[in-house]
Amino acid sequence: MDFAALTERCRTTLRALDLPRPFDVHAFCAQVGRDRGRPLSLLVMDLPPDAPCGLWVSTEQRDYIVYERATTPLHQEHIILHELAHVLCGHVEGAGLGDEHARRLFPSLSPGTVRRVLGRGAYSSEEEQEAELLASMILQRAGRARRSPRVTDPDAADHLRRLESGI
Amino acid sequence: MSTPVLPYLVITGLLLFGLAQKLYGLRRRRDDPVRWAVCFCLASLAMATAFQWFTDAIDEGSGVPHLADALSDVGAMCAAGAGRVFLIHVYYPVSSARVRARRSYAGLAAAVVMVAVLFVAVPPEPDTGHAGAHVDAVYLYVYVWYIAIALLSVSRLGLRYSRLADRSSLRLGLRVIVAGSACGLAFLAVKAVMLIGEETGRPLGWLDQSVDLPLELSTEALLLAGVTIPAWGDRLGTLVRWVGDCRSYRLLHPLWLALHETNPGLSLMPRTGGRYWRRDVGFLLYRQVIEIRDGQLALRPYVHPGATEVARDLGRRAGLPDEEIRAAVEAATIAAGIAAKAQGRGPTDMPSPPPAPPLGPDLDAEITWLTKVSRAFAGSPVVPATVASLTEPSGDGTTL
């Protein structure tokens, strides 16, 4: 698939999303978890340097999104959204996690309970590109919705709308 | 002393331009009474200023002293009346707003009739000794009262909603309208003082040109600007933002390119071929920031654990300010990682410390910080000195 077609597919996915206003990535993850009927937990970790900087770990009961601690808040937000994009797009294949990393990161998690692991590394596969592009688009659209509305009174909001329409 | 024509000419031209802009916007919303009120307000203000050009011609042609001034004042009252109707449509639901607006227009008509009657019944003196001033006209009491009420309402509404508006151009427009209303109220106060001075035999005609005229022109200019800023302010803001984004994109390019060449798999977007400005620069800039941060994480195993200390020490010895040292340290660790990877050294089990946090959590803060890092990467002497220091063989034949 060429990049233009991928962009169009991500736009279609994005249009169907109901982003919280003001945007908060934790609230958005919780909302996606509720919509899917599977709790979604966020875990921040010091990931090994040669491991992906973000992971979606899917078990029988719930989903986990693991993201790197040693980076900036915006980058962390983007990593979380990349993994969430995998969830939203229903991806099943991608860069997995080696047994050694899995044992180090999730010592209490039995390998048998893990259904799928997707990691954010390079954007070589189409699924990685799609997740990365959708994450960028979500955060770009969220940037416009990030500021919380100043008006909470519905009457004042209505007055303001008419005022804006007039001038 | 004659009335200066040029300022009135300029203001009238701007008012007509603003009116044309609003009338153009009416094409799609012909039944919107709020927009009609704004158009009526601008047209009345344009009429009020236009009459000032032809003061002498109208007075001499009609043989009625100060007729042009009176017509101009009626224009200003119509603008104030339109402003009150505008507020009614903002405050009240559609069903009651129409009735109230009709009443307000009837009130305006009554005030204009009162002015006309007073102008005819108690005409101003043909020559008060200070040309351009007609401050002995009794109708001015009605004029001052009517416009002051409207401007007070506009100020109150403008202040309240400028605090609530989300759009920056609307906030700015409302604040400029409040400033215009304040100028207008000061203008009316001066007019009232002059009226009382005339009544009590202490004419203050000197106020007319030195204080009253600048206040009048400022009021009209500010009200016009405030009403039109929400329409063109966003476009101007978008243009300013686009220019800033293009600049940031160019400034971050050296750092991004070095990381991209080290790890091409981390680049998502197709290459722009230098024509980035033809695409969504804001999006490209966001990608640039994310890919720089990805590149930094990917380089961590290759960065010598001592790189930060070496770079900081070199920066201090060079006498750089703290902010420049921080940027140079981050740039130097990136350069050291790139050099180590290129030379086949590493990866190590001791990753370098995380990048310095930006000055805030949002994209603008990241861009501001990474721009400094990119500048240091391309130009700070600390960067090559750090790389050289880490690659020089130490006494036992190994590199640092």
C-alpha cells in the first residue's frame, strides 16, 4: 500500500474516534478499554536500550501498554498512542519481544497467558507505519482540542456562539 | 480652524472596507439579524465620518449652520443603536430578541426625531468662535446620553466574553472593542464637559481639536478593528504560525538528518525533497520532533556513559552560559553516539542518561528546546571536542 492510501485509511479511522476534550492520553486509553470491554493499563518502565520503546501486551483478560520512562512527556504520549493505534487498528503481527526481555520485564506474567506482543521499533512493516501515522494524526488533532473550553455555563456558551457568528 | 480631512478619509475608507467584508459574509447568512446589525453599525459609522469631509460644502449649500455635524452625530447614534440591537441578539433567545430589537430600533428612531426637533427648535449658533465645534447645540445632550448607554453595554459584554472566548482572535477582537468603547466614553465625557462649559459661559473650544478629535478617531478605528479582527485574525495567526513552523523545520533539519542517516528505519514520512513548505509543515515538524526523540533512544546503547560529564566540563571551561551548556551536552551525547555507531563501537550495557527534559510538556516546548540542541549540534565547539575526547586513545591503548 502506498503512503497516500495509508494516510487516507488513517484519516477514516481518526474520523470515527471520539477524542476526550480536553485531550488526556490516560483518559483516552481508559475510554478505549471500556469500549472494547477489556481493561487497558498503562505501565511506565525503564526498558532495556535494545528493546522497543513501547509495547502492547495483550493477555486473555486485559491489555497493557508499556512505555519508556527515560524520554520526554510528549514522546511518551506519542509512544502510548502508537501502541493504542495498534489496538484500534486491530493489528495482530509486528515486532515481538524476545523471551529474555519478556522474562526481565514481566517476571510475573506467564508466557502462556500472553496472546500477542507488539513493540514500537522501526517503521518497516505496514502495520507499524499505520500505527505511527495514526498516533501522529491523533496527537495533531488532540493539539487543537487540548485547551479546555473556558465556558462551562451553557447560556454563556450560547451567547458566545452568537457573538462570534455576528462579528 | 478647519476640520482635518485626511484622518476622516482614512477612517471612512477602512470602515467601508470592513463593511464590504461583512456584506460579503452575509451572502450565506442573509437572514442573520446579528450580522445585519453589525453591517448597519459599520455603515452608520462610515456615514458619520464621511459627513465630516463635506462640513463646509453641506453647511454652505444648505444654508444651515452645523447641519453636517448634526448628520454626522445622527450617524454615530445609528451606529450605537445598531450596537444595542447586536447585544440584544446575543443576550436573548431568538423569539424574544426580535421583539426587543424592534423596540430598540423604535427607540433609536425616537432619539433621532428628538435630535432633529431640538436641532430645529434650538439651532446651534452659526459661529461659536471655534470652527468645527457645535457644542452649544442642545440636541447633544440626547446624543451623549444615547451613545454612552450603548458603549457602556458594549464594554460590559466585551470584557465578560473576552475572558471566556477560546479563539485567540475573538478574544483580541473583543478586547479591542472594549478599548474602543473606553475611548468613546472618554470622547463623550469631554463632549459633556464642553457642553457644560458653553452653558456656564466658560467655552472650552480648545478641547475640540486637541482632545475630542483624537478620541473620536481612535474610537472609530478601534471599534472597526475589533469587529473585523475575528475575521482576519485567524488567517494572520495561521500565516504567522506557518512562517514559524518553516523556520523551526529548517533549524531542526541538521539534527534530524544526522539521526536519520544513522538509523533510516526510524523515518516515517516520504522525503520532501526540499519542498517541505508545500506540505503540512506543522505535521512534518511534529514528525521531525518524534523522530529525533526516537533516534536519541535508539542511540542510547552507543553513547559512552561518560559523554555527558565530558561535554559539561568542556562547556564550563569554554565559559558558556548554563542554558547553552545544557543544549551542548545533549547535542554532544547524540554526536558521540552517532560517531560510536559509525565506528562500530558498542552497544554498551550502560545506557546514557535520558535526554534533558524540555521546558514544558507540549510540542512548542519540545521545538524550542530541540532547536537549541540542533544549533549546538551544528555549531557548538563542545560537540566535536567531546567526540574527539571520547575517541582519543587513552594511555592503555583503549578509547575513553
